Amino acid sequence: MRRLGLGLSLGLSLIAALVLAAGPRAQAAETVKIGVLKLASSGPVFIAVDKGYFAAAGVTPSLVFFDAAQPVSVATVSGDVDVGVTGLTAGFYNLAGKGALRIIGAQSREEKGYHLIAYLASNRAFDAGLKQLSDFPGHSVGVTQIGSTFHYSLGLLADKLGFPLSRVKIVPLQSMSNEASALKGNQVDAALIPATVALPLVASGGAHLLGWVGDETPWQLGAIFATEHTITARRAALTGFIAAYRRGARDFYNAFLTKGPDGQIKDGSEAPALLAIIAKYTGQSAAQIKRGIPYIDPDAKLLVPDIYHQVAWYQSQGLVDKSVDAKTLVDLSFIEGHDGK
């Protein structure tokens, strides 16, 4: 009986040691609901899902799709999603300024030579003389919403070219699909639309391409954000999310954004496979996506000073409360080595 008791004790000790050794692997993966748009700029998320990076980081991803950026912010605050990965809007900054949201990493940005948002002219307006960006004054321009990334991009263009934004009739159309329909139907003279939607419209003869936002006014367009409550209560899950996202972003960068000795962008060996992944989640063809690949920082690092500029611009337009302090909106603790520059 003594031997039996000793054997049983040793057996239980061995089981306990094995359980302790298993550590985090013994714990169930945490589900993280991710708010995204069906755009190439969401590519790192789609890659991380498809290649199992989230699973490897102890996260079960649940994608929730939206047709515009602002609803993602609202859904994040309400708890319908845990993390938002999309463009930064006036509505986002108002919510963040009330202490509801914090930026924890970067998504896409407008960068010279990389094409994300296009300036388009309708056929009727083009035929009537809207041939270049300096012709925008006196015309109607479609955006998704007032205070959207498209609105801000238009504001940057007005500042660069030196015309008052009031000279443009801004028409909020609520979604990118509505923008495309209004432009094709000559209901607006121009619009700002992402490449994955804009290029097929141009190719079909439904509009004219006038230029690209990144070539005119580079800026930090997209970000990763969460509520303060989620950051506090689910920090481990968010840490895993960021780790997986950065792996996806690194793959995205290596496949699509590196430049050769001649300064020209060249595809990496994984480009065809990653295009197929992004196409699966966006519903766009691989060829379509390839024509509109945005710039994404491989380490998910933000252009922090540009965040401050965005807040100041929206405040100048009366779209963000003057009490909002941009310096309180960014949490860089999830990105190792991020110094805020």
C-alpha cells in the first residue's frame, strides 16, 4: 500500500508538472473580433488569418466587415468588435477624445509612389473641363462621409493647391459603392475612391483618373485601435493580435513594397500567393488588387506627428471638439521600439 501510495503521488506530481510545463498552450485561444473593410489595406489582417499567425499567437480571429471607416470606430466603442483596423476619421477622434479609444498601431498610409485613394472625375465633368486637380473648385466632389479619410485627403489637397475648401461642394454618399454609382451616373463631378474600386471603374469607361492622394499629400491614413477597457482587460489578447498583425504586415511589405537598386517597386516571391489571399477576402480579382497596393509600415509603426496634424485640421473645420488633446490618443506600448516619431 505504501508503494501504491508513493506511485500514485509520483504520478500526480508528474501530471501537475506537465500541466505547468504546458503553460499558455493549455489555455484556450481568445477570440478577437476585428472590424475591417474589404480593401487591400486590410491585407495584413487577411494574411495573418490565412497563414495561421493569429492562431500561433493564441488568438482566434473573427472578421467583421464594414463599408466605411467611421462605423468601425462606433462598433469598437460599443463592443461589437474588439479591434478596429481602418482609416482615421473625425468621428474616431471625437470618440477617442472622450477617452473611449486609443491608437495602438498603424495600418495603411498614403505614400508617394504607392496608390491607395484615387481622385476621379465623372465623364460629363471631364468632358466639360475637369481635367486636373486644380480644376476642383466650383465642382461637386463625392466622399463617403463628412469627416472621413476622403474628406481629410480633399482638405490636404486644397491646402496644397491653395484653394479654399469652401469652393468645393462636398457630397457625403455614405459608402464607396455609392460613390462609384454616383460618379458613373454623373450625379457628382468628382470623387475620392480607393484603387480597388476606382481602377475597375476607370477601366470600364465609367470615370477618369486624375491622380493619387499619396503622390500629392502623403499622410497616416489608417490605424489599429481599441477601447481603453479592452487594452486594460484583454492586454494579452491584444499583444497577440499585434504580434500576428505585424507578421502579416511584414509579409505584405516583402511581397509588394520593397524597391530594387533602381528605386522601382518589385514583387517578392510570395506576391502571387498573398494576392490570392487578399482577393479571397475582398472579393476583388488579384489583378485588381495588384494595381492598388497601399503602403503599409512593416512594423505597424505610426507617423505620430501626422496624427497630431489630423486632429488640428479637423478641429479647424469644426469637426473635432477643441478639448481633444492629440497627445493622449496614442498608446505605443504594444509596438516594441516605437519612439513616437
